[in-house]
Amino acid sequence: MMYKPIFLVLFYLSITKQQSILEGVIKIIQEGEDQISAEPPDIAASKLLKEYDFIVVGAGTAGCVVANRLSENPDWKVLLVEAGRPENFLMDMPILANYLQFTDSNWRYKTEPNGRSCLGFDGQRCNWPRGKVVGGSSVLNYMIYTRGNRQDFDNWAAMGNNGWSFKDILPYYKKIENFTVPVPHDPNYHNTEGYLDVSYAPYRTKIADAIVNSSIQYGFPYVDYNGPTQVGVSYLQLSLRDGVRESSSRAYLHPIRSRPNLHLSKFTMVKRIVIDPITKQTQGVEIVKNGRTYFIKVKKEVISSAGAINSPQLLMLSGIGPKKHLQQLGIPVLSNLRVGYNLMDHIAIGGITFLINEAISLKTERLINNQNLRDYLNKHRGPMSIPGGCEVLVFHDFDNPGNPDGYPDIELLFQGGSIVSDPVLRKDFGITDEIYDYVYKPIENIDSFMVFPMLMRPKSKGRIMLKSTSYKDKPYIFPNYFADPKDMETMIKGVRLILNITAEPALQALGARLHTIPIPQCSDKPMASDAYFECMARHFTFTIYHQSGTCKMGPAKDKKAVVDPRLRVYGINGLRVIDASVIPEIPAAHTNAPTFMIAEKGSDLIKEEWGFNLDNYV
């Protein structure tokens, strides 16, 4: 990987002139050189074909995989359409993950207020970052690679989704990865020949080591959570190659950038999928590129891989969705399906902070210096290789606490710093100035770390709805957090588990203690009581960016299903959805890895349907 001198100059100036680090980094990312030579070039509008065998909408995690796998057949012409820009080299620096949300690579969605969550954020709305860039949200995320539990996928199969049991999907997880994590592992669960590198960060803080040791002292085993069992503690397994972000684009598009039968159209919006209203046959897509509208015909299939927000929006704009909702907007209904329902997400209580006595946390002013820059730029080592500061996770099953093969309902995600460690973090989540100044400003000069108790199997579900008939208007997002009281109960149990782990000797040796300045709106509750943490959860409702489920996969008898188990949209010919929106029940995992798996399996389903066998071409 090369970094152009302009990056270093701008980065250095942003520090030495005491400008805003946030402004400096954004300037680098926005003005820096794109990875033009590494990924497939942008196809000019004049060179777009009138017809393709397959059109893939969205060059995100799933879309890059699908485009790669379908273009393996040299006789198939594949068009991959992306609304956003190319990747930029600075996007690959793991420590900058939280900065990317402030660039034009983010759709910048916001939830609608509901009065019971996100109360401590501007407008009582949660920020929902989504990738608007080649590579999608795998360019914005924190690179945490977790597959989920065996029971997740066996449950999918039990719901009538034949072919999606753990036994069925494990070969696809193995197909994805080049596993380089230096821990003993079961070879039946891993592979070293896939496109995507999965590794540890090459650097970790003393805080991370203490967290792992305290978790073991509390009784957790150290596990390969992408192996046979998940319950336990581990340093993070990451989509990282030699200390560099391994986005879906880097993994799946860069190696095939010269395939002549794959066209990538960047900065291109899809207005709608064109479907014959009589035959219900998909005919193609209407796209907007450089301000002009084009109709591109499809010979075989259109695949929507636009994600859990954009895929349902696109389907509804194309006449596929809830009849009443579409009719209210004047959209002709081609297939009456519950598109936009079943919205799921993993959330956590944000801002749970522990103060320590040693100067070892990931503070920005300590982190960005000549030596650390030199270590990263020359060797891809040092603290800049830590993904947004995230270092350790613990999986636990409260229903079966003594079962090493449990089904996690909580994840504790530990960071080597906290909200006060970097000026960007408070902006990431949209915390109001009033709350930040009262709760966190007093500890800005103290070293600290943060823990997110993350709800892994939420009961509450929300909905995506169209705001208008224009593809330019972002949809309404109703996450419906905490609609089911069970979710809050599990979250508070997670906080109690955090307090128990941090009381163990390894973290106590650092002087770890809970930060106890209360959120003003919760100050009437006793500090550290269940009532206080419930109030905190409602104010600091942090999304972990795992939106899913809005084009639910299910058998024909499932009235809530949008796609069948082969990912074909019900009632429409030649149209599939392949992305996180098809997930019927959110797995106990960060959803990037399951999305890779869905895309690999979905690609094989398409190949089977059209009689393609790669072995014939090798």
C-alpha cells in the first residue's frame, strides 16, 4: 500500500498548526487520491452496454462479492452500480474508522424520535452511518469479524429456510476467509485460501491485556469465537490484512479489476427497477449518472445488494411493498409484500466509562505523533492499526451461564479509550453539548476506557418507510428500540457483568473504577442502580451499525417474507435481494461476516439456476 506525500503533508499540518484534527483528516480523505489503479475503473456513461446478463445494485459488502462471483463466467456481462465514490487510501487506516462517518462516504441516515431511546442525542435521533462508497459499510465499519452462533442459522432453517442451517452455511464461511489469527483453531472451521484476510490487530494496549486477563479471572475461557463455540473472551478477529483495512472492495474487486466482462459504474444512483406490470418480469434498471437518466436492460437478473435501508427503499419505489403504504404515495403495486418491516439492529448502552491510573489509553494527542505515523506508514504496525480503538470482546449467555457452548445474548465490546479520548467520538453519536460538558468534560485529562454492553438477540423490531416517491429522499427509519422490555432487562444484566469483570485483579491493578458523574436527566436515580442504567440506555442508545431484516427471507407460507430461501423476490421474475436485509432473525454476530456469507451463498444459488459450473472454466 502506498501513501502519497500529500496525505502526510496535510496530516502533519493538521497537527502542527493546531487545526481541528477532525477537519484535517476529513480534508485528507476528501481530497486525497482514490485507489484508482487498484479497483475496477469507473465505466463512462457512453460505454455502458444497452444490456447486461446481471445488474448488481450496490457495491457494498454483498455487491462486491456477487459481482466477483458472477463475473467468473467470462460469458456473462455484469454491471455493478454504486451510488458513492471510490475508496481512498486513508480509509484503510484502522484507527481512523470513526472519522469516516463525517465524509461523503456516509449516507448519514438518522432515526425518527420515539420518546424511549436516543434521548441524549441531538433531536433525540440516533445517527445511522451507512457506506456510500465502493466497498460500502465494510469501508466505514470497525472491521470486527464475527460469524454468529450455530443456533442462529439452525433457527433460520427451522423457520423454513431450507439450505441455511449451520451445516449448510459453514462451507461458505470457510470459502470467504484467509484465516491468519495466531491461536490454536479447529481446521474444520477455518480456511487459508479465501479472498478475505481475518487476523488480529498487530498492536494492542496494556488495557486490552488487562481486560482479557480480568475476564479469564472472572471465569471466561479464551476462545476462537469463529470456531465451535462463542462464549468466552478474545482479542478481536478483524477483516484486516497486514494492519490494513480489508474492505469488500479490497478483498473481492481489487484482484479482478481487469476482468473485461465486469463494469463498475460509480457515482450512479438507481431510480427504480423496471418491471413489466403484466408479466412481472424484471426488465432492467433506471440509473442516473452525471445528471442524466439511462435505462439499462437486463437479460437474466437484477440483484439488489443495496443494504438494509436502500434495498427496501428501492423495492418500494419499484412497486414492491406494502399495498396500503405504496397506494398512499401513488406507486402502482406490482407485488404486495411486507418490505421494510422486520427491521433489526444491535444496540448498546454508550458512555459506560472506567477511569484508570496509568497513561496508557488511546488518547488522540498521544496517538498521533511522528513515531506512530512512521510505524504505521512504513510497517503497518503500532497503535494506528487498532480499529477505531476497539480491542476485546466477551460473549455470554445469561440463560445458560455455565454452558461453554451457550447461545450468546450479550456481547461486551471493550475499547482502549473512551468518549473523551478523541474529539470525534461525541460527534459520531450526536451527544448533546449539554450532556457532554456536564458528564465527560471533567474527565478529559484522565485516562479511561469504555465498554459497550451489546444486545445480541433483540426482541424489538422496527420499520423502514418511504418519505416520498423520489429516490433522492431518504426514507423514514423507525427502529422501535426497547419496545420489548426483555431487551432492557438483558442490557442491564450486561452492565452488571461489566462491573464484575472490571472488579477482577488485572483491571484493578490499573485502578479501574466506574466514572460516576450522572447524566443530568438521570440524576434522580441512584448512581449504578438498575434504574440509572435503564435511564442511561434510553439516553445513550448506541447503534452498532447492524441494521438488517427489512426484506425478510422465508418460505411461501411466511406472510412476512419478501424473498424465498433462494433469495428471489416473491411475485417478481428475475429479481433477487442479496444483502443483510434478507436476514430473518439477526444473528449473535457483527453482521458484516454474515453478509459476506449470504453473498457467497446467494451467488452460488444464481449459478445453479443458470447452469454455470466454474470447474468447466478452470
